[in-house]
Amino acid sequence: MLFGDLVIDSLTMTSTHGITRWTRSKDGILAGVCSGLAKSLDMDPWLIRIVFLVSFLFLGLSILVYIALAMSFPREDKLNKAMEPFFLGVCRRIALKTDTEVGVVRLFALALLGTSLGTAIIGYLALYLLLPEPHPLSIPKTDTSHSQREF
């Protein structure tokens, strides 16, 4: 997609300026998930909060989704720590190898863990053994001065 002079890849949701799109807000009400999603989707945070509340009242799954998003997405003021290994560093390795945001990879790993009833742990450990550790120079530096998207 092209927004002005900013090119955003719709699969990885990263831009040519190194701006991370999927983050939690530093000034959200609980964990900043709704505010971060609202910034990413260019919406009002209260609309996202209402959607979470309605889905909680009718489906009950939004609490699990909110917790998974809070665990996966980095906070916008701590993007410099987003690529640090969390648990064995497998999600970081996959993110670097596939040029995908680490928060999206962590969210996918949590979803697999939840839906596979724990058998995804075997695959996670296998990836830890099979994926090589990236060279320190290949890890991109995050520019925290651009926490907002530019159009």
C-alpha cells in the first residue's frame, strides 16, 4: 500500500521508514492495546474499546485476545527492546528471517500454543534448535523518534 511517500507492506506491516505499525500505546487505559490498535488502524480508541467490550459480553473471548495482544505487541516507547529475545528468541529469529514484525510473530505463536493445546511447544523447541542465531549486525536498529506514522 502507498500512503503519500510512506510505503507499507500489507503482510509485514512495516514501512520503508522503519516505523513499527503494530504496537501498544504508552498512554492507554490498561495495557495500551486498544489505543495502539486504534493508532495502527487510524481509528478512535473508544471504537476499539467498545468492540472489545461487546465481544466480551457476547462471546467472552476478548479478554484472552486482549491478554495475547498485550503480551505480543511491544509498547511504542520501548521499541528498542522489541527485538530482544523473550523466550529462547525463536519469534525474534522468525521475524528477522521473514521480515515480519516480532509482535505479529509472537501473537501467531501464542495462538498456535492456545489452539494446539500445548503441542506447539515441541515445534517451538525444534525451531529453537534448527534456526540459526542471527548475526548481531543483521538485527535492525529501531528508531524510536518516529512513534507516529507519517503520511
